[in-house]
Amino acid sequence: MPCPRHVLIVSFMVAAGFCHADQTDPQLRRVSYPSEVTGKEREYFVYLPRGFSDQKSWPVIFFLHGNGERGDGKEELDYVLKHGPLYEAWIQKRDLPFVIVAPQLPLFGQGEVGYIKNRSRDEIPQRRTEGTPPRPKGRDQLKKMQGQLAEPSPHPVEGLKEGWPLIESELLAMLETVNREYRGDPARVYLTGLSYGGFGTWYLAAKHPEIFAAIAPVVGHGHVDHAEPIAKAKLPIWQFAGGKDGVVPVRRFYGALNALQERGHPEVRFTIEADQGHGAWVRVYASGDLYRWFLSHASPR
């Protein structure tokens, strides 16, 4: 099979020009695509797990990052490596048996938000040749964000008009590409996101519940309007919140979750990390529980 022209390989383990050859080591690829929304060429990450070529199909995790990791989809794409399943698999070298897809949301006017304007590339974790870097703690994440807590929350659900819905068609195209070119199993596609990406997870799942086998929004809640399509599809959901979250308080999560249960949704889980702040995602993604839960679900085909 000829190599797709849009595939760029960034793994230091792989030579330029490699394409679907036998390999055992994990790889991280940057996949290029023309963005109709921005009018520019952008890229997103695709992680290929160890032994990728040994299986005909792989479960897929589609990950939506938080507000602070927005960027130009090129030089700034590496900010997406800071958190979540991709951080665990690539930076922490965990053998997660998934193809992981991680797009980057354009700035869409958010460039002056303090934690974006003042961020530094020094914050981007690096994959080490030997060993792994120390994993940040959720409490450290909360402490780092304390200076932002006095500002209006940048994550209200209505604020999604400045975010993930604007690139909805591009996100769906990414999934189609991954299922076609990277052996993704359409029956085992899982959606998760943290903070702003948690809001995006609810939105995308409500719009396209038939695409996903299970979803896990982390420290980002849904809206009651999202409940009907998710409940109708009986889409399994595991919601996570931080008990000490000063950015997205726990009380905001109950509306959509209660609406799901009122509609008879058979599988709604809600975990509150009582001792954690907004950085509760560190514990959630560091644990193996979420990944095992994902693998216990498949869409009926």
C-alpha cells in the first residue's frame, strides 16, 4: 500500500518514509489535513501502540484537550502532549492498547487568556530515551491555576460556540481517516476529554452518539439538552469531577446526569475525586480503571 501523502512521522524510532511496515515499538505521528475552518494546513496526533502491525483492528481513544492547550496545529501542537491518554502512552511509556487520536483546537480568540498567553514551551513534557519524567500531581495542577480562579470561568457550556463545535466536521473526518488508515475498529471508538474537552465530549457525543462505544468527560459537565440523544442511544458514560474544583464546581454536574437517569439511561457512572481540584484529570488518566472500562464496551454492529 502506498504511503498516504498527508502522513508525517515524528517518532525518533522511525525513519522518514515509513508506512505501515511491521513494527513493535510505539509511534507518534503527526497527520496533516487542510482545515476549512481556519483556511490553513493543520496537524493532529495519532499514537500507534506497541505491536500495531500485529492486529487487524484496534480500539480508538479520541481525546479532546483542555482550553489551555489550544494552538495553531503546527508549532504549538506539542502542547496537546501535556495531559491525558496521549501523555500517559507517549511520555509515560504505558502500553495502552489503543490507537489514540488527539486534535488541537484553534485559538478562536482565546489567545489573550492568561494561561495561554503566558504559557511556555518549557511546560511541554518530553519523551525520554531512558525512563520517564515525574508525573504531575492533581494538587500541583490546582495550585498552578490559583491565579486564574478569580477570573470568570473560561469553560461555560455556552462558551462552546468558540470551540469544539466549530471544527465538528473536521473531528469526524479525523475519525474516518483513523479507522480507514490506522486500523481503527469502528465498534470500539471511545471519546474522552478534560475540562473544556470534557464539555466538548458531551457535545460531540450528543450530536453523534452512534459513533462512540463509551464516553468519559473529565472535569467538564454536560447540559440537560445533551441527555436525550445520549440516553436514547444508551451510550455508556463515566463522568469525573474534582471535589475541590474551583473552576468547574461539582454542583454543575448533576443537571445533565440526573436528566440521563430520568430518561432511563442504563449506564451512568459519576466519580468525584473528593480530595482533588480541577487537576483531577491527572489521577483519572494515570489510573488503569478508565482504560479497562473502555475496553469492556463495544457498539452493536
